[in-house]
Amino acid sequence: MGGLKGLKVVDLTVFAAAPGCARLLGELGATVYKVEREIGDDQRTQGVSWGMKFKTDADDAAFDCGGFNRKWVSLNLKTEKGMEVMMRLLADADVFITSNRTPALRRLGLDYETLHEKYPRLVWAQLRGYGERGEMADEQGFDAITYGARGGVTMSFPNAGEHFEVGNCPVAFGDWNSSNALAVGVLAALWNAERTGVGDKVVTSLYHVSNWGMMSAICAQQQGQPHPKNRAEAPCPTNNSYVTSDGVWFVMCFGNYNKFHRKVFESIGMDSRYWEDPEYNSLEALARNGKNVEVIAEMERIFRQRTWAEWEPLLVERELACERCRTVADVLEDPEAFANDQLRRVQYDDQGYGSDNSYTVTTAPVRLASLGDPVLYRSRPVGYDTREVLEELGFSNTEIDEADAEGAVCCYAGAPMPESVLAPSYGISPANAAEAAEMAAARAAEEASSR
């Protein structure tokens, strides 16, 4: 037994944010029962809107993003029998996760107060759009509008200036971040339930997690640093983005200007006055006299004199904290991500790409030594495990058949699907296979010597 093995989670969620929480718990060892309507989670329809060209019942990477590691149960919760099955699931569960709005949960009898009275030890967790109070409490919340637009994220990334234009955040960017917050709350409540025998109510919202992520921006705005920012006016010149002569953008991250500015300026060939003159050699002086704009302009002039291929060796040699701004396409070929099993290259029979018909998926960003790298089990068609789960709950085959015929439950009736397991393969991007292998070997040797 390691991690969350033995923990039972009932998942009544849709789309991405709350399903992401259940996925995290599942990859950490929990048994997760995904409860869907007979038409399935709305997320099953989202692949094309995410930019994916096609999907099948077996291969749906967009749905897998939040759907790995589940048992698939389909119930009609508006029927007496469907609700009976739900209550049997909850009676033996440790955690209930939902993204349904509170009025709907009250109508179903799945709100916190009702379930806490029936199952005092159950941890009840809800991911909301806006929060429990205020005029928007019971409104729908979505990643793009609640986290991105209302939270100030969308307007903060473009560079302010004459040609300012708003773009779109990556799809579900706030959803996946919010799932982490809900998972933390669930684990805190489980710890308290272990000590006291009493479950708790766990709530987070897309809007609150957006505020959390924008914490520094919210503080800075009140001190005269507006968002969106103009990189030509960054208060700390050594914590800023620059571009080389061949158009490669990179970010430098030395927030402690007072300590590191001389090292940076000497390394790139700036005049000594920029570290000798007290008008330039502290952030306090730059904040007072506005000469940060001059320093940035000089750094930009120098960086534009060479290509990235010329600058990169110097920056690495001098240990200057810089990183080229990579695209998603670059990330998909990054040996560091594959060596750490952050990205896993796998076979999707009908949705792969390239000559090897492979596809790259992300893994949960947490590792436990007791579990190691997780095995991922792909999503299944609606109701795939309904019959098996109902049998586990004590329903007879006759009862299950009757409930299925009445539409109280939905049992998958297709051919059995092959086991779709995405085991830890330490997959590597083909373009960097040799480099990744060397890196992994070096790290293994280092870990062995440290033991």
C-alpha cells in the first residue's frame, strides 16, 4: 500500500477543473468512480474545440486529460434507482467531488448539509466558478471567462504599448491549476477526518485560484506597477524579456538586481558606470529616478547585436539565469520533460501522429516514492464499468438489467475494449533521444553515489 491506495472517491464532475482533481487523486493511488449521465460528460464533446481533428471511443486524448484512472459508471440521478446506486457508492466512499452548482445539488439531495448528515465522515469537495458568496455565487464559471478574463490573467500577458492586442489563454489553463488547489483541500480534510472521524466541506473556485496566481500582480498594481506591463519600463532590468538579432526572445530572471546586476552587466559588455554610479546600481535608485528605462534600452541594444546561438553559450558559462521562450512545439521535443516523466510518449491506436503513430500526454505533477511514476488507465465509453460496480455494491444481475432497461443506469453494451494502459516508459522525444538517455544515465549514477 502506498500513496492513496484504498481511498474511495466518487466523482460527479464535468469539463476539466474538478475532473483534474479526481485525476490527481487517481494517479496517487485512489480508486475513483466517475459518475456520468447517459449522454456522458460534456467534456467528451470538447476535443474538436480544443483543436483536435478526430476521436474514437478508444482514443480521445482531450477527454483523457482529465479522465485517466477511473471506473466508469452511468446513472440517471433523477430516478429513484439511480439515486439508490449513488447513495450506496457514497456510503462507502471517503471523498465526494463535484462541480455541480449548489441549487442543483440541493434538488438532488447531494448538497453538503444533506450528505454530511447521512455520512458524517465523508469529505465533500466542490469546485465553483466564483465562490460561495456574492451575486455570482450560483452562476456558471468557465476557465476562459472566470479564471482568464475576470481574474485579469488574459489582460496581463500581452505587452502594453501602441499595438496592444488581447489573445486567448491556452485552453483549460485555469482548470488544471484549480484542480491542484481542490486536491490540496481534499487531502487536508482527509487528514482531519482521520484524526476526528468527521468529514469536512472543501471549496475552491476558478476565480479564487486566479487571484492566487495573480498575487504579485495584485500587490504590484497597488504600488504603481500597472498590468499589463510594458517590458521597456520593467522596474527590474535584470528580470525582464529581451530579443536577439535573429528574433529569438528569452527571459532573464535576476530579481535581486542589487546583488547580481554587476555580474550581468560585465558579462554582456555594458559600460562600468552601470554598476559604479549610484544612480544605476540599486533598484531603490532606479525606482526613484526612472533610469530603469535607460538600463533596459542599453541591455536591449546589446542583446540585439548577436544571435541566440552566440549568446546562449555565454549566458550558460556565466551562469546567468536565462531561458529561451519556447513554444508548445518546442516543449514536445524537450528531453528534460521526458527524462522526468512529465511528458510521456505513448501509442494511441487511432489518434497518434507521425510515422510511429504516437501521442504525447502529460502526467500529474506530483511523485510519491512509495508509488513511483504512475500507470495511466485511459478513459472508457459511457457506462463501461456500470455493471461491474453495481455487482460490487450488491445488486443482482436481474436488478441491474431492470435498472438498465428503465434508464436508471446505463450499462455499456459494446465489445470489450483492450486494456489501455500508459505505463511509465520514460519515453523520449525522437529528436533528442541520445541527449535524454545520457541525462537519465548521469542522474541515475548521481543518485546511486549519493546513497
